Amino acid sequence: MTASDKLRLLPWSGPEGKPCYLSTDDRGGYMSRLADNIEAVQLGMAAELLDRAAETLVDAAADRADVKLLAKELTGALRDVLRVATSRGHLLVGNEPPSL
């Protein structure tokens, strides 16, 4: 079992929306690879959504419902990206190169 500061925040939520963590020393294990793959998908979807948002915001035909749906989807993508950034930030803390 790893120390509590070595827990990895996973890119999905548990029951009641609570964060899920992985405790392992094997960064190449099945759950670590699964989390890496899901994070990659989330980041890719966020990038695509950002492109769509740029198009929607300059589209004169976009109505209030379009913008509201866009805001909802952007909120979800931002939540996912923030979780990935937090998780990766925690991973980096333990692997920082020594100061020169």
C-alpha cells in the first residue's frame, strides 16, 4: 500500500459524486492504464468541445438553447480537465527533479 500522499485521483467519481483514488506503486498496472486512457479521452473531448464553442459563439444563428447547452457541456469538460490537472499535479509532486 502506498502512503496517503501517493494516492492517485482517478478521472471518475464514486458514489454520491465523491472522488475516487487509486493506491498502487505500479503506474503501469491495469487501473493506472485505464485511468490514463480515460484522461486522454476526456482531454480530447474537451479540445473538440472548445473548437465547437468557438464556432457556436460566432454563429449568429445560435440561439439561447444552443448557448445554454454549450455552457452545460463546457462545465462538464472543465470539471474533467480540472480533475486531470489535479491528479497529474499530485503525480508530479512526488517526481519532481532535484533543484539545481
